[in-house]
Amino acid sequence: MDAKLYQKFINFELVKKYSIQQLTKKQQACLFFSKSISTTTKPHQDDTFNSKIIFTSNGLNSEIDLLKDFQILNSGSKPNAYSLVQLTRSCTNLSWFSHGEQLHCYILKSGYVTNVFVTTALVNFYVKSQLLHYARQLFDEMTEPNVVTWNTLISGYVRSGQFTTALNLFIQLERSELCSDSYSFSAALSACGSLGLVQLGKLIHSKIVKFGVECSIVVSNSLIGIYGKCGLAEESTRVFNNMMEKDTISWNSVIAANARNSRLEQAFDFLHQMPEPDTVSYNEVISGVAQFGNIDDAVDMLSRMPTPNSSSWNSIITGYVNRGRAKEALRFFQNMHISNILMDQFTFSSILSGVANIAAITWGSLIHCCTVKYAVNETVVVGTALVDMYSKCGQMKEAEILFGSLPEKNLITWNTIISGHAHNGNSDEVIRLFEQLKSVKDLLPDGITFVNVLAACWHNKISLEAANEYFELMVEEYGICPMPEHCSSMIKLMGQEGDVSKAEKMIYELGFEKCGLVWKALLGASVTCGDIEIAEVAAAKVIELEGDNEFVYVLMSNMYALHRKWIDVGGMRKQMKEKGVRKETGRSWIEVENSTLTPSIM
């Protein structure tokens, strides 16, 4: 605590000089602290204090009322459990963290920490303060938490994006003597939807039916949400149609489930049936049309909808970017700026993604300036998008500076900078950052991280043995199932070392025999080490899975030429001619000054 500030307010007589309204929150906290060590004021009667707390909690619950309650508490009164619950809830609602902490100390000292209702209120206080480790510690120390306590912590993990932890806690609840309720099921379903665990979601659905809570609007909305996120729009629609009562969230959820799964006609039908569509309703349909339909129709809908917002415009920009139409996305972004539509972090992350795809560094730098102007440049979403943009534009120094300056980084941010170094050939930096990531608290490498690490091993010509250690670390320590990209890097490393004899076996062991990507990798590796027999097997597989491919004919032609099999070289070229297969001309994006699209967004 600031010593000067403490001295200034140590004398309680200042309350007479300054009204409470004139004091800052920090000054109020100091005043409370000074009062807590003073016993000069006559204690209030407990009944008076408890009735005052009840009045405050049922009234305006203002900062002034709460401060007065704390002053009464410090006079020596002894509140009951109900009053402590109300005080804790008030601290939570008003985000008075320092007061909540001091209240926690009082609860510990007074012995009320054994009261399940008081401790549950404290758990909720720490959850809402985004201090889940404190909430979990309190929870673990409780002898008999009730279902509300469980739900509070599970929901907290879901809101913070810790979906696996939330589901693990839900499973513990299911194994306890308590019964899950509608809120438990809703939180668990939300976590399942975010993780794409549709089978677990179906098991929870079965329990919901068994316990007879499927009639709950909250539960039904959660079921619509999980099925929609997992690509089962028909199931979402079935749940919606079986609901006796529906609220706005129900309608918007079923519209989203259909729109996000390319069922645009059904989404339009629900939009027209909805009693009072809101902005969210229109946005979901616009987003679906921008992604799967005619994007001009989405633009037309935007122009006619009652109250468009940033999300409405963002959907169009994202649609253009996802279709590889970055130039049109930039034009639309300019129109959004000219129309004075408030831009948010998702606006900038979307347009930066489009800029990154065409390596338009001039545009990227201008948009970077805009993010600073809108004060979103240091958010995780925009910061990560900027790192990605500079990386893809080959400006790794700027990407590194940005990465280092971000106050908060998630796994996507780490993967972005690691991927940037991998694509720019800085393999040593990839390995260094990977080792650094391993020591970051609460972050674990994922499959994408290891894709870049294994690719760096190949580019850096690290031994197959060393790369295999990373592969085993991924599978055994982090429990990550190998993807085709991991397998491809390992195959390339085998070719680099001159032996692809185990590669074909590896493909079948990992279950990738139907994946063209790994067979292409095997073909390339076989050409590298000159194994013509395996190359022919891989070539046949690529053609079987992907049809005639110029990549196959060119590589096989080179392979035959390497072995001086000129008849086979001629045969390959003849097949290419007969089947109309041509080697495509290489192309790249460049920025040209004074182009038709003039940057003018500042």
C-alpha cells in the first residue's frame, strides 16, 4: 500500500472533511484498512448490522452502500452467514477485489469458512475475478461442497476456455454423491461443443433425459449449441422442435446451427419464423451466406438489416478473406471505415489475415497503425494477427518485437511466431522457442506446435533419431495423436537420411493410407534418396487418391532420368501429353505502388 496515501487517510476524521463520493476506490480501500485496525468506534448491534446488509443487498447495492457496510463491519459487529454471503456477492458484483480479499480474511478468522454457502460465495468471487487457482484451492479445501459450488467452478473453467478441466471436474461431480442439475449439464455441454466431443455430448444428453431436465430451456439451448458446433444441425433442429417453450437464445442457436453448417435455406426459414429477430439473428444468417452462399447476397442483407453492428460487417470481411478475395475484403474494410462503423479486435484480426495471405506489407503497416489508434494492438487476438501478418510478409524482426511486447500470449500466439520462423527458414529459432514454450505455466504444446518443430528438424537437417525423440515426446508425454503433417515430416527426414524402407509401414501403422499428403511426402522422399521401387508405389497411391497430378509425373520423370531410364522418361511425358497434364507456372504476389486499391484508412 502507498505509505503516503495510508498516512493521509489514517485519520478517520477525514470522512468529515471529504464526502465518501469524493474518494477514489484506492482511497476508500486505504480508509477501510485504517478503520480495520482502529477500535475507537462504538460497535453496532449484530441485528442492526445484519438487517442493514439485507437492505443493501436487496436495494441499489451501490459502492457507497457497500463502503458503509464495511465501516459497520469494522466497528466490531459480528455478521451472520447470510450477511457475509451478501457482502461477498456485493464485492463480486462491484469488482471490489481488495475488499473481497479482506472479507475472505475475516471469514477465515471468524470460522465461517466451514459454512458451505459462505465459501461458495467466495469461490464465485474468485471465479469472477479470473483467479481460478484460488477458487480451486478453496473448493478443494471444502469438506462438503454443494452442487452450486461445483457448478460455479465448472462454469468458471468454461468461461476461461479451460474446457478439458471443466469436463474433468464435471466427471468428478458425476462420481460424487451429489446429482448434477440443469446448470451442471449446460456447462458440460458447452465444454463438449467447444472441444467437438459430440459422443460425450450424446452421453450427457442421455443423462439429461434420464433425470428429466430436458424440458429446461437452458439445457435445451445448450443441446442445440453442441450439436450445431459438432456439425449435426439436424439434431439441433430436432431438439428445437421438441421444446415446449423457446426464448430468443433458442431461436438464435438453431439459426446459427443451420447457418454454420451450410443449411442456409433452413436458417432463412427460422429467421422468418422467429417472432422478433434481433441483430444476432441476422448476423448468423449473414455469416452463413458469406461463408457458404453468394457473398453479394450477404452484402445485400447487411444493407437491409435493421440495426447492423461490427459483427455484421466482420462476417462479410471474413467471408471475402476465407474465399481468397483479399482485395475485395480491403475495399469492404475501407467502406466500413468511411461509414464510421466501430471496428473491434475481430475486424482487425480478419483483415490482417487477408493482408497476410497476399503479403501486402504496406496495407499491413497501415492497419497496424489503426489498431494502435483503436487501442486493440496489444490484445491477444489482434497481437497474434499482427505477428502472423509480419511473419508471412517476411518481416520476422517486427514479428519478434511484437511478440515480445504482448502483455498476454496464448498458445495460438506462440504457435504463430514458431510457425513464422519455420516458414522463414529459421529452424534454430523454432527449436529455441519450443523449448521456451515448454516452461510457460498453464500452456502446453499442441499438434500444430509439433508440426512446426518436426518441419524445422527437416529443414535444419537434424538427425532422424533426434526428430524421433520429439515425435515420441509428442505422443507419449503430451498425448497428442499424430496428424498426416507429422507423418510427412518424419518421412521427409527418412528420405534425407537415405532410407525410406520403414516409411510405408509407418503410414499404415498410423492409419494414413487414405491420405494423399503422406504418399506425396513418400514420393518426394523416395526421389531424394533414389529409391525407385518405393517411388513407383507412392506415385500409384497418389494417382489413386487424387487423380492425375502434375506433381507425380514431374517427379517420376526426374526419377527415371536420374536412373537413366530414358524410355520411362519418354513414357511419363507421353502420358502427361495424352492426359493434358501440364506443369503450372509459378506465381507470387507483389505489392505495386499506386495500384488501383489505394490505402486510405488513417
